[in-house]
Amino acid sequence: MGLPRRRSRTRPVLGVATALAIAVGGCAATPVPAPTSTPEPDPACAAFQRYGDLAGTTVTIATVLPPTSGTDAGADSGTDIGAPIGADPRFAACTGARIEVRRVDSVGRLVAAGQPPDLGYVPGAAELEELVRSTTAVKPAPPQVAANTAEFYAETYRVAGSVDGTLYAAPLDAQVKSLVWYSPREFAARGYRIPSTSDELVALSERIAADGGTPWCAAAADGATLVDTVEDTVLRTAGPEVFDAWVRHEIPVDAPQIVAALDDLAGIVRLRVPADGGTGDPTGVAGTPGRAGGLPIRTGGCFLHRQSDRYAAAWPTGTVIAEDGDVFAFRLPPAGPDTPPTALVGGGFVVAFSDRREVVAVQAYLSTPDWAAAVAQQPGRGWTSANTGLDPSAARGPIERLALGVLQDPRTALRYDGSDRMPAAVGSGALPQALLAWVSGTPAADALAGAEAAWPR
């Protein structure tokens, strides 16, 4: 079935009919009557009537280029907005608006050059905040976007899309970072079971090691994946309130609770070996690119790898990703059977640099469950939404359904990536370097003290 055709608008039809009537009336006794009824709207376009007639308008959208790096960013960074928008052309077909997508390396550079797009996709909260603070060009979220954000998105995403209490953007996509990748085939062959608590996870790691296997494969070539792992541990062991205080610097980077979290993690980290199956020296983690980190799972070279749902894109062609396939994932278990689960999440945002009617309409549509459902149903998209109005069964892939289940679980305390909310000098600078030093043998307290010293005073 093709795209729905937009019906001819009534006003021009009436205008032509009236002109014909006048012309005919000048030379004949019986004028041609004007139409007395309007055409029925196309049912396929009923959901888009709220956006009005946008014929003749154009909305430009700038998006970051798809990741090509072999480092952590290659496996764990933002979605290219061009693909999702291209997956649902109904908005343009039904409203008449034209949408032009430009792929760039930085939305901020366009703004700095005085050439802001109408809308821009930024892959994280840090970029959003930087744009808002460095320029007056970013528009606060319009009422339609604010209403959708309040209804369909968890508080952690509303906070991440805000600066100084003002909402600027709804998320376009999402990622669940608190996942552990494994091989269902290898687990079944060896009698391993998915753990339901942190103690069971440690026990599983020890059993794998006792069986002569490598429990964890890891990678942290630029420290980003390691930061996520530590944030997960802080969230799980110290709790959401301590996590929030840490991110806001209400407690120092090297607070006792954070040092304790690293010490807790060390019990597992020291069971790891380099992802290439090297000598068993955990310092090899620091030299392994992110995309390569978990690949030995397929051959039994290691058994567990903490990474996000987007790591699905790292597996070689032909890998079956399913609960009974070559690889799959389970969510990091909570600290105990009576402890609510937690999840570290991320995702990018759509910011506006214009408040024209057609721009507001597109921005609003991108924040709806209708748009999320249209994209989720596209095959091979590898895309997840934080929109709670999206039915998880709408996702075509099993990993996407798993991620949506985590995002929509009412028991789960979701927290947006903490390092992305810290000052850049810490979150993407001193903290990753401190953790790389820690994994290489520096005591946790000493390593974190360096990150604390980098916090802007």
C-alpha cells in the first residue's frame, strides 16, 4: 500500500467553482452550482489532523553522523535521527510539510556559525546543556512537547532534557546500559543460570573461574564503558539517592560510598582478563576497544560482558541474537531479593532553534507514542524509545523488547547517565582517566581523588 494521498483542500475547490459559475452565468441562464459538501478526510491521515495544513512549509533537521569509531563510542553512542524520520514518512504525506535532514558532525558548530537548523538532534544531555548555556538560540520546549514529555517519559529523562528547571527537549531515542551479554548456548551446555541478585552474579563469576573459564570480558580503551560500569555499581550498591547526590556534587567524587562501590566492583573486575584472552592481567582492559570487548563470548573465550542494548550492532553478521541464540542479554540484577531494581540509561534529544508553527508540529510529533511505534516496527532498526506509551510488543527485535521492558518497569529506578550530567572536565575527562588508573592498580580512593580535584570550583 502506498502513502496516503492528501485530499484537495476545500477552499481552492470552492474558489474555482465560484469563478466558473460567474463565467458561465455571463453567457447562460443557468449558473453552475458550487459544491455543497467537503471531501471526507483520508482515514490514514486522521491522526495528523491535529498538526494542521502545513503545505508549502519546510523543516530542516540537523543530526550527528552515525558512529564509525571502533572505541566505546562506536558501540554506545547516539542514534542517527535521519533513519528514524525516514522510517515514518506519513507526517509529511498527511500534513504537506517537507522535512529536510542534514547529517553533520556537530549541531553546535552550525549554531556557532550562525546557521542553526530548525531542529537538531544531540546525542546526550551534556550537549543539550552546552548548547543552552553557550547560545540564546535554543527554544524552550513548546507546550505540546512539554505535555507529551510529562505524560510519556520518566522523570530522569525530563530532568536530563531540562536546564535550570526549564524543559528544552524530549528524548528521541533511549538506551539501557545495565545489561549483561552472554551466550545462551554456552550457558545451557555448562548448566549456568541467569543470576537474580548481585550475590548470585558474583557466585556465577566464581563458578566460571573455577571451571577454568574467563568470567568477564571487558573493554575500556577510552574509559567511557568503565565509567558506565562504575555508575551502575554506585546506583545498585549505594542507591539512587546517593547516585543523584554524587552527580550533583552534593557529595564529592571520592565520597566513601563511591570508594566502597569500586571496592565492591573490584571483586568481579579482578576475575576478568583482557578481551583477547591474554594473560589474566586486568590492566589489559584499558587497551581493548569497546566494540571488540564482548566478541569472545561467541566462542567461549569469556562468558559475561556488561554493555548497553546498542551493543547488538557490534556482533558479526550472522550472529543470532535471541534468548536461545548465539548471544543475548539479561539485566543487571538488584543488590538483593527485596531491593528494587535499578537501571542506568541514556539517549539523545531533539532541540529547536525556531518556534515556527511547522517546526513546533514536527517537534511535537517526534515526542508521541505514534512516532515511536512507527519507528520501532521497522526491521533492523536497532532503536529503542523511552516513550512509555509505546507497546513493547511493537518492537521487532528481542533486545529492543528487553530494553523496553526495563524502561517501562514501574519497579525500576531509572537514572540517566551520571557522567553526562557532570561538568565535561570531570564526566568525560578526569573521571574516565581516574578509573583507567584504578583498573591498572591505583587504589580506588587515590584514583577518585584526582577526579574530585578536577571539579570546577
